[in-house]
Amino acid sequence: MEERRASLPNRAVVTMVDQCVASGSNFAVAVIIARIAGPAGLGAYSLAYASWLFVSSIHRAVITDPMAIHGDARDPAGARSNLRHGFAAEASLGICAGAVVALLGLVLIALHQRTFGLSQVAVAGWIPFLLIQDYWRWVGFMRGQPGKALANDLVFDAVQGVGFAFVLVAHIHSASLAIAAWGLGALAGTLYGAWQFRVVPALLADMRWIRPKWSTSRWLLATCISSWGLTQLYAVLTAAILGPVGLGGLKAAQGLVSGPAFVLVQAGGSLGLPEASRAYDERGPAGLHRVTRLVTAAGVASVGGVLLIVVFFGRHLLTVLYGARFTRYAPAADVIALAYLLTSFSLGAILEVKATRRVKPLFTLSIPAVIASVVAVLLLAPPFRVTGAAGAYAIGTAVYVAGLLIAVRPSRTAEVGAVRSGDGPGDRQLGAARLHGGEWPGELARRLEVLDAEIQRARSSLAIRLGEQLDMAQE
């Protein structure tokens, strides 16, 4: 199953294009719903989308991120088997999660929250296909073939676009039908991905495949759940405090920013994590730091540009994209854009701890950030409404980014010291490998081969000298 990988510059360009296509499709769903159902309809969809993001965070933590870190899709001998196991895990997760989200929707309807409940039920049936389609995208990134991820997303968008066209032409003001168009696109991507990678579908996950990765994925899972709390819990509380209309306004402001900014942040992860893991395996800390510095610099520059656009043109863009009822949420968009800029400073640090499999800080540092965000939204949302809720998100983000940068810097300094502690290149390689508990397999294996060859040469030289001494003694 070994196929030719594109060069790094080509992979970077194609990955960025793919993220634009993928995020554009999600952005289009929100815009269509805002146009046909107003702030209340967008707010209801946003709560359902938060449920989808929670499930998506689980699949990234338990399935795709561990596969990228361990190089499962790059292993020539076991790649096909790994892809099939990954598919089965996604299918099992999707079926279970879809049932839970549907049940949540029914509970909300029973509690007389019909607007929120119907959106949950509408999204629930499509969750398995949304997960598997995203899995195929990640398979393309992990194999160094982002062109396949892009092709899959184009199939997704083409089918979704036909569905949107039907809803708009027929003048059907139904958020559920817009969600169905989104889901049909995912279904098309699911089927196309199985053909792309020649994987025979399976529905039951094999725990024997998941269990060896659990030492890494358990912290990734805890981190993703807490990160979801940081990025979405404030929205859930906003819905409780301000209702569907307030949540719809908040999500319109966030969508204006996250449309382009999230593309850039996600592109950094989609390209950055496989590249960072590969660089660390092949070139050690020096290679890893080169990748993380590039990703951070590109992210800060790009998201900084988004911030300037939102500050100067946000009011007009909200009116054009979402409608005149959303213009008043421009100040909230400014605050959220600042939060995304803060996030971009942590991109390299996140890649570093994931690539070196020291992911525990991602979880522990997110806990105070979630607490800060929750307290802030309870204090700021009632008096300042949507802008206050946006400020709560920015406060939580600032706490998380500051803690992560402070925590990663000492370990990076220790790592550099370990690399510099040896006398020669081989000693520097072994020092860095020991620092991470042998988690530098490529360089360590090569260095051990060199040491073994030196030992063999020493043994041969010693045997020759002993032979010469015996000959002299006999004479």
C-alpha cells in the first residue's frame, strides 16, 4: 500500500486548500441556516454543532491523532490493516454517539426546548458519516497525500451544494433540510473514501488495536474534552443565559472569525502533526523545533491578518453574509478574533507535546482555562450580552495559551541541554533520546547500529592483536 508522497511545499499548499474547502462547507451550513431561520435557528443549530464537535474531539483523540503520532498509516507492512481498524473504530463511535445525541434531542423536546431538541435529532443521524468522512481526510494527511483529502472534500462539497441549491430554490425555510444536505455530503465522502483507499468497511472496533495506544490517547482524550469545554461550554452557558437568539448572534460573530482563522489553525494541525512526528523520529529535537517554529510563525502572521480584516470590515461582512439582523454583533467578532490570535501563538507548543507524546500538560493546563471561561461567562454575559460571552471565551483562551507556553519552555530548555551534553554527534543523539524515554526510535536505532559496528571492529582488532601476541610467544 506504499504510494508516492508529495513534496513538503506541495503538501503544505494542498493542505491549506483542503482546509479552505472543508471549513467552507461547514461555514456554508451556518450561513444558509442563518439566512432561512434567523438568529434563533442559527442558535439551535449551533448547539447541535457543539454536540458534533464533542464527538469529533473524541475521534481525533482516540483514533486519528494516535495513528498520526505512531505512524500507523506510514507503515508499509501494516497500513492496510491499520486503516481498516481505524474505519471500524470510527463506525462504532459514530453509531454510539449518534444514538446519544438523538436521545439528548428527545430529552430537550420533552423539556419544552423544541427548537434546540429538533436540531440535535437532525444532526444525530448523520454523525457516523461525518466522522468517517473526516477520518478519510486524516488518512490522506497521515500518508502524505493531502490531494486525496482534497478530492474527498470536493465530493463532499459537490453533493452538499446540490442539497443547498434545492433548499434555496424551493424556498424551504427548514434548518433540518440544510443539515440533511450537510449530512448527504458526508455520506458521499464516506463512500468515496472507502474506494480511494481500498478499505473493506467494518463496523465493530477491535479493542486490541486501540489498547496499545491508550497510554497516549487517554491524555489526548482528556485534553480534547477539556478543550471542548474551553471552546464550547461557554456557548452552552450562553444558550442557557441568552436563549437561541443570543447564541445565534454569538455563533455568527464566531463564524465570521473562525471561517478563515480556523482554516489556518486546522491546516497547521493537519500538516503540522504528521510532519512534526516524522521530523522528530528522523532528525530529533532539531527537526521538531524547525517544524514547530514554522507552523507558529505562519499561524500568527495569517491569523493576525484575519484580525485586521474583522476589525475594519467585520460589521459589513456580518451584514452581507448573515443578514442585517446580525450587524450588531460586530464587537463580539472583534473580541473572538483577538482570542484566535492568542491561540495561534500556541500552535508550535501543541505540536511539540503531541509529537513527543508528552501530552499530559495539554489536559492539566486546560482545567484552569475552562474554570476561568465558565466564571467569566456567568459574570459577563448577563450585563454585556453577546459581547460579554465573547469576552469570556477570550479570557479562557488567554489563560490556556499562557500556561502552555510557560510549561513547554522549561522542557525545551532541558532538551537543548541534553542534546548539548555529549561530546560528539552520536552522544548528542543518545542524550536527547534518553531524555524522552527512548521515544526517538529512528535516530536511536541508527546510533545503536553505529555503536554495534564499532564494537565489532574493536573485537576484531583485539582478536588480531591477541593472535599476534600468541605468535610472538610461540616464537
